[in-house]
Amino acid sequence: MSSTKTIGIIGGGQLGQMMAISAIYMGHRVIALDPAEDCPASCVAELIAAPYDDVAALRQLAERCDILTYEFENVDADALDAVVREKQLPQGTALLRMSQNRIFEKNFLSKEAKVPVAPYRAVTSSSDLKNLDWSKKYVLKTATGGYDGHGQKILGGQADLEEASLLADSADCVLEEFVNFDLEISVIVSGNGQDVTVFPVQENIHRNNILSKTIVPARISDELAQKAQAMAKRIACKLQLSGTLCVEMFVTDDGLMINEIAPRPHNSGHYSIEACGFSQFDTHILGILGKPLPAVKLHAPAVMLNILGQHLAKAQAYITANPSAHLHLYGKLEAKHNRKMGHVTVLCDMPDEIEEMGKGLDF
Ligand code: AMP
């Protein structure tokens, strides 16, 4: 039997493109489904141009592919259930449904995986926001559809209630206690349905709620890093994970707290393409195919910087001055403000250099 598979990717953005590149050099064929004819995956894979919830297009993809995967979590799970054959979607739609809803996700993390999360409660209307203890701050998040800080409101006191009530009456939400964290970190973990492999711990710096910079290894103690990796593994094992998952965490004075999970490769794991023996995309493809997973080693400390639309010129100048930096551009034709156009990864020879890079490197 041929070891070449045809892999269908739902979503043709940069994550789909980088998954496709890994799959292609392992000898597989890739078909992506995305509404945009000129999406990043179209540069490297055959494309079915159709909306994500187009059942006929999804059926065509399922019929033509051995294995299906998705590059983002807001895929229509019902439409997928209607078309996938048994075992064709190793990540499963249960994980998709869980990560589409913050309330389901928090319940899973705290009650099933039994990992620490910020104290939270489900909010179905503004009446659930009465009688809050204002000695604390809160974050109100819509249960579904939020990303990069969209659909979120910080509540510091009564004055914020009016706006928060509008949000709470417009959609189901989750109210979390505000966490005074020191650092944000994330851990990439990949599974093949049986075993898991874990990546080094990443430190993430956001600007305007969008990931700006990732520093690896995170500037935390080895003991804390091992705890973070153990938590990510625990979550992955509980899920019998297939493919790559990112676990985002807060580092606080009291230890680690899980913020959220993303059931796919993640922006904070892009450094792994150059800095590790295997990238998060390689292990995603190996994992969904049920192949043995390699141990992942960090070859060099790394800094990854996102290139948003407004950073293109600065990034080009940086690369001209620093040709050993690794430039990735996703092939997006229009450079809009805050649109992720690419990223740069810089590898450091000396572990100490990472401090300096973390401070100095910026667009
Ligand atoms: P999220 O969409 O949940 O990843 O949140 C986006 C960003 O908001 C996170 O990366 C944090 O910087 C911040 N954030 C989210 N939840 C909390 C929280 N409970 N306390 C403090 N900051 C938060």
C-alpha cells in the first residue's frame, strides 16, 4: 500500500499553508478548502474554493482525501459530522466543539483534566452580573467566536457594568477573575492517539491583544517549565490527542494557570520550524496519520516576531541588515493593518543572547 496519503485541510490560511508544506515534504498530497482563491495554502496545495460550512464542498474534500484536518477551531462541526468517514478526522469533532465554547473548555480543563484555571462562571444574561465582589477585577468573554481579544471586556467596577451587560445580553459569556500574571507562556504538544510529544515552553508577548513576540525557552525556572510541560501532556493524554494542540498559560505568583487551548498548530509555535528538530506542523501531520512521534529538541534559543501589515517595510529592512534571520511571508496579497503577513525567527548562538534579543528586537 502506498504511504502517500491525500490530506484535506479545512482552512487555507498560514497555518494550513505551513501544515501543507510539512505534509508535502513527507510525500503526501494536500487539498485545502478555503473561501479565498488566493489564500496562503493555495500557493502550495490544490484548493477547493468554498465557504467552510458548504456541505457539498466538504463532502467533495472528504471523498477525495484519506485524512482530514482543520487549521482553526471555528469550523462547522455539524457540517463535518455529516461528511466525514469513520476515523477520517483523527482530531474529532468533540474536541472542536469543546474548544469552540469557552464554558465547555473551562469545564473540561478544571473538572476533567483537573488543571488550574482562573475562577469562572457561565453568564447567560446581564442578571448574572449582579452582586459581583468589586474587591476583584473580572474579564467577561463571549463563550463562542472570540479571538485576539475580540468579544472581551475587563470589569474593574460598577462603571463597567453597563457595557458588560450589553455584551452579556447579546451572547452567552464566561466571567473569569482577572489574573495578575507575571508572564504569558504556551506549550505545544502533539499526539498520535496513543503517545504524545511535548515542545519547549514559549514566552509570549502580546501587543493590542495580538501575539507580537515569542521567546524560547521562556524565561522561567526549569522547575516551572517542567510543570508547564507536564500540564500540557496531562491535557493531551486526557483528550487522547491526535495532531497538535497549544496550551496557553499564565505564570502567577501562585504558579501556573491555564488560560485556553487551541486544537491545532499555533502562532506561538512557529519558531519550531527552524529552532527544533521537528516543527509543530511536522508533528501535527505525523500525529493525525497515527505515526510514531519524535522527541522534540530545541537546537537554539529563538525569538519569533510576527509581521503584521503595518510592519512589512520594517521587517524587510531588518532582514536586509540581518540576513541570518529567517523570514516567512505567507503570500497574502493585501497588507492590511494588524493582518498577519508573516513572521521572522532569529536563532541565538548563546543562551544569554536571548535576554538581549527579547528586549531589543522589535518592529
Ligand atoms: P484569550 O482570548 O482568552 O486568549 O485572551 C486574550 C488575552 O487577554 C490573553 O492573552 C491575556 O493577555 C488576556 N486575558 C485573558 N484572560 C484573562 C484573565 N482572566 N485575566 C487577565 N488577563 C486575561
